[in-house]
Amino acid sequence: MSDPTALIGAWARSAVAPHGGAFRTLHTHEIAAPVVRALLARAGIGAQAVDAVVLGNALGAGGNPARMVALAAGLPERCAAFSVDTQCCSGVDAVSMAVGLLASGQASVVIAGGVEAWSRAPIRQLRPLREGEPAIAYDRPAFSPDPSRDPDLLVSAARYAQQHGFSRAEQDAYAVLSHQRATTHAPILALEIVPIHDLNLDAYPRATSLVRAARMPVAVRRASWEDAAWPHPQETADCSVSTLAISARADGAALVLLASSPACKKHGIAPQAAWVTSASVGCDSATPLIAAEKAAVAALLRAGLHSIEGMRVIELHDAFAVQGLSFCKALGIDPERINRRGGGLARGHPIGASGAVALVRLLSDLQRDEKPGARGLVAVAGAGGIGAAAILERF
């Protein structure tokens, strides 16, 4: 690239720990701050060089997690801090917004990504309408003003699988491949992970097989989501969603250090990759899982491309196996082409960090496996029918 707006000097992430696991006592800043410090060490710069932190977080319930992380990591008090909540897309959207800070001249060095401490997420309640009435607890907020267009995400995935004929066998095979890749490549994945609480490997991936997958229980049954508001799907083979085909709740953080070209020269940062372009889009809120493929197409078009074939590395945060299968079908690629060392199905789903974890995976594989000039794409979908994608190039 002749004059990239944003160069990436380093990246790092924590391990992804299952909900209630190794990070169960840690708040967001306690997970992310060690990653920030490791990021600075990998880039070879001091904390005073950082102008801003842009951090994705979905379950913090207010406040400013980015500021907490900046202070906990020892960044300068003058450092700006922006927290982003676009649910599962937060990690990628945060980095896109950081690129905007560089492009507009508001910052020269920015740390961006995502963090989630799902195990420590606040308990949510709605205030009562009348004095003396109890508060009403809820697990998730609304993602659409129309309740009929805002199904439970698992229900939506199950309905989509049935309507489009993605069989349970296909979904389970996709999930088994993800776990096999994650366990096989664990030593390589460890190179990008900052140990926290002595956890230096993603804890969720397991050795499994198609035989074992077939024994896994069904997560949602067809009778539980059919109703008069939705047309009955076509009769097909068993298209149920098993528990193996769902990304598990998790905690974790992933961050990248971005800098302008002048800042790289000033601070002695050796650029590893360049940000080419990105896209954040919306789609039907009733089928949010397809937003990732919509965003990927939009990003490719912004890069002047009409096909994904030129992408050497492709990372999709796959919250559901059916999402990965649909993504590959829409873009005309074989499922084996994506997530070469396992995806979100194997790692788990630290919501606000999931897209950033996939981005770190993309950067690691571009650097390890590809030649300078090679490009890769990262994509993620979020609740409410939003998607984010980005294209990067090995520098």
C-alpha cells in the first residue's frame, strides 16, 4: 500500500476462558490491562506514546470500561477513552473507529479492541412502574423495537437452519473441525496469548469426533420456536442445533496497537500490517447471523473487489455452526477455508471481545503463514442484525 491511514504495530489477546472459569473473579480492566502492557512491550514503545483507547464491551452495563482499562494499564491520564457497544461486533467496530481517529488527525497512536468479563457482568433489572412494586430482572435487552423481529438468538439460528436446510450432521461436522483445529494448533495459538491467572491457552476446545457430536443433546427443539407469526419451514432432514454447534459464553480480551506512518517513524514502531478498509452494516434483525456475510461483501466492494478469492486468510467469529455454513455458501467458499486454527465455536464467545479475538487470529496467521502484500478478511455478526468486517494487508 502506498500510504496507509493506519498501520498495526502489534497485537495480543488473553486466553478465552469459559464463563465461570479461570477469569470468574476478574473485572474487564483486570483482564484487559495485562494485554495492554504486553501490547506496548511487543510494539517496543512506552505508555506515554498512546493517545487514545477504543474498547468494545457489551455486558458492562454503562460506565466507561475503556477509561478503566487505560488507567489500570498505566496509560497517561491525558489518554482519551471511548467505549463501544455494538454487541458481538464491538471488537471490530472499535478498531474501525480507532482508524477514524488516526485518519482525522485526532490521534497518532491508538490501542483498540474488545474485552468481556461475562462472569462478572452486572445483574440487570428494570425499574418498577409503581412505587412498592419489585424490579423486573432480565437477561438480555431488546435488540429491535418490534418483538416479533427480535427472537432469541438461538431460536433464530435454529429457525434459519431449518428454513435453509442446514442439517445437524453438517453443523456438527463444522463444529468438530473447529475444535480439532483449535486443539491441534494450541502451541501456535499460545504465541498470541498473554498469560493471565496462569491461563495461557484457550480453555474450551476439546478433542471430539463426529461420533461424539452425534450424541450431544439438542439445544432447541423445533416445537419450541414454531408459532403462527412465522411461516412453517420446509420439511427437511434433521436440522436441529446441538449444543456443540453453539459458541459458549466466555471471558477474554483482544487488542491491537495502531499508529499513523509518521508516528511509526517517531516511536520506532515496526509496522506488521496495514488496515485496508472496513464495513459496518445492518440486516433483518430476525436473522442476525447473516449480517457477517453482508458486512464481508460490503468490505470487499469498498476494497474494489467482487470476490473473496483474493483473501489469503479468512476469520469469522462463528457464534453458531449454521452461521459459518451460511457465510461460506453466500461467499462461494469451502468451510475449510475459514478459521484455519479454529473459530469461535471452539474458543467460546466473550461478546464484546469476540470480533477482536478473530482479528488477532487473522493478524497472527497473516504474519506467520503469508508473504508481504497478502490480504485477509475478518467478519462478525451481532444481535439486532448488525455486521462488521475488515480487510487487512501484511505490511
